[in-house]
Amino acid sequence: MDISGIWYNELGSMMELSVSGNVIKGKYQTKVGGAPGIYPLAGYLNVPNPNGIAVGWTVLWNNQFGNKQSLTSWAGQYQLADGIEEIYTFWLLVRELEHAEDWSATNIGQDTFTRNKPTEKMILRAKKRGKFSHPIQ
């Protein structure tokens, strides 16, 4: 089980992962929200077992286009079921806000990554189901 390579979520965001031992490095490009460009990502994975691989990574939304004062961390599991590879994750987006607004600083969501780029029809369906972007502006 090797998770290296290109992955897409339901909204068309793309990440490229490179794994060395249990260390993940790569890049992330969101197709939604107000954060254009490519961002580095870093994370870890656990030793593979018959049930899957525990995996997690973080993106700091800061690149040549600006700093969005936020970061997102994904945690989940890579699984191979019926010949289909998926990384099923939950994510936390934390934005830097003033103390009085701390209650709204963290957002929670879910992403499923596959090796197949979603079609426009699939992306529209995901948006209708209530998928929303990160980082939020």
C-alpha cells in the first residue's frame, strides 16, 4: 500500500503526496475558496496493516499570493475496498481571529480523496450536498 501520487477530493482540490518511511511531504492546490496557488503539505502515516493506513497532514495557507492566517489539518485512513483506493478524512480549519471571535475560529469538515479527478457534474453534486471549502474567507 503506497499512497504516493496525485489525489483529488470531491470538490476537485488536488494534492500530490510523496512518502518516505512514515513521513509525508507534498503539495496541495485548492479549487475552492479564496486561496489560489499551491501550498506545501507535511504529515505522517502509520505502518500499513490489513485494515488500512492511519494518515494525517497539515497545510499552512501561506504562499506567494499571501497569508490567509489559517491552517488545515486532515486526519483519516487510507483504505483499499473493492479495488478502489480512498483516503477518508476529517479536517479542522483553524483561522487566526481576535479573542472575542474565538468561537468561530475552528471549522470541521470531511473529505474523501481518490486517485480520480472528479467531473464538473460530480463537483456540483458535492456542493449541493453541503460540501464547503477551506480556507473560508
